[in-house]
Amino acid sequence: MFALLLVLTVVLFGLGFLHPFWWVAAAVLLFGVTRYGRDRGGGWIRGDGSDLGDYQDYRERRDRQDRWDRRYSRQNRARWRREDRRDDEHRG
């Protein structure tokens, strides 16, 4: 796919010598490819290998873990208080 877009861009650039409109078309095509190109907006401009999807997956996993921790820490806290009360009653 990238090779096809590259060939198309080169052809449009070459046609630009006949009429400048084709240079504009080539620039718009390059902008579209780099801006909206790949899966989730990563595009070919980002050469650092990072992907927005990786961060979204991380964030969803982190949020699920936070909800799990909040839910079960509350339940455990109540259970621990009950056990502490029972221990105090048995001692006293």
C-alpha cells in the first residue's frame, strides 16, 4: 500500500511540471498519508515506533486494575475491621 501511494505521489509530482495543480494534489496526498495514514492515527511521520493504540490498551488495563483495587480493598477493609472487632471481643 505504501509503495502504491509513493508511486502515485511521484507521478503526481512529475505531472506538476505540466500543470502546478498536480503539485498541490501530490502535497495533499502526502499530507493525508502522513496525517491520517495507519491504523489509529499513528501515521508514517512517527518514526519512534510508538503507537497510540499501545497507550490506549495500557490506559484501559490500568483503569480496570484501579477499579479492581478499589472494589476489593473496600471489601477487605470491612472484613479486616470485623476480624479486629472479634479479636478485641475475645481478648476483653
